[in-house]
Amino acid sequence: MITVELRGADEVRRSLAAFPRRAEVVLRNSLNDTATHVRAESVRRIRADWNVKADTVRRAMVVRRATQGKLEAEVRTSGAPLPLIAFGARQTKRGVTTQVKKGGARVLVAGAFIATMASGHRGVFRRVGKPRLPIGERKVISIPSMWQQSIDQVQRDATAYLERRTRVNLERAMSQLAS
């Protein structure tokens, strides 16, 4: 989870002292804009390193928006390791090849096969033991683990973005009050 401190809150409240509700709206909007930006930037950074679809990453992230009474926004990720099929798996004669990291070589998972289960779930499977059954699905890494690797860059970017959005939203509120 990323924590960003809202430094300009006192300045916003002083600037809009005659309109305290308007100050809270400015702060809330700035936090919500930043939370949405953090999710988008996180998706971009994860996709820069990992060969995974943006929708897969976005679905693993939840944005809890700030409200009038609670000036806190939160971006969280959750999820189990992703199935190998999510990384562009291809069936070959010798098994299944996949490219997990962008720019990396395709890796062969010998003896694996791509199958669609009765439920409609499609995945990369490999036999566990000698007989036909049981088979086990191959999984790799979770979205939270991917996010953890790029969280420092996103944190720095989020702090700067929050300051910019607070300034923009304050200027907008001041111009609306002046007219």
C-alpha cells in the first residue's frame, strides 16, 4: 500500500477559510485524482516489466476513494499467483512456451499442455506423477508481488502528483468563487 502525505492541507484551508466545505471538496478531489493516477501509473509500471494484460492488473487493484467525512484514499492490490496462461502461453510439440518478463526469452515448460476444463477455465497444466490424473495448473507470480517491485517509483510520483492536483483544484475553486 502506498501512503502519501497531504502537505498543503493547511494552506488550502487558510485560502478558503470563509468556505470550509469548499476546502474539504478541494482536498477530497485531489486525493481521489491521485488515487486514480496511482492505479493507472502502477498498471503502466507493472506492464513495463511483466508480460501481462492491463485489464488483469487493473482488476487486482481496488481504489477506495476519499469522502467528505474521511479524507483518505487507498489503492490496494490482492490476488493469488497468476496462471501461466496469462503470460502468452503457446503450445509446442515439446510442451508450452511462455514469456513472463518483457524483453526476456520465451521459456519452455517441458511436458506441459494447454487445456480447457469442463468449467470453461483455460490454463497451462502438467501431470503430477505417472498416471493421467491428477494434473496441476502452473502458476507464476501475483500482482501484489509485481506491484511491490515498482512501489518506490510510484510513491515518489504520487507525492508530486498530489501536490500538483491540490494546487490545480485550489485555483479552480478560487476562480469559481471569484465569478
